[in-house]
Amino acid sequence: MESVEIFGYFAMIVVLISMLMTDIKKLRITNSIASLMFLIYGLFLSAYPIVVMNALVIMINLYKLYKTK
């Protein structure tokens, strides 16, 4: 198993952890970290749909965090 693949599995685990959270602020922060990880993973694979989708998820999470202050 290559290190890039291991990184992808780790990102997947962080997404799953974020989905278990009940505090929406913590969920959005953790999910943004996971999305950043998947964005990096997508760059390693040159999989630009993964990069774009996760960049959009990060922007949505940051916007929602900003609006909840």
C-alpha cells in the first residue's frame, strides 16, 4: 500500500469522525480539515473533480462558520 493511499484512508477516517460530532461548529472544523486532506489527496492523484469538490466543501464550511459567530 502506497503512502498516498494510506493518506486517503486517513482522510476518510477524519470525515467519519466529523459525522459523529453533535456540535455543529466542531463538525464543520473537523470536516474542513478532512476536506483539505482530500484536496491534497486529489492533487497527488491529479483527480481534479476531488480537488474542486473538496475546495467547495471547505468554502461552504468556512462561510457557515463565519455566519454562526
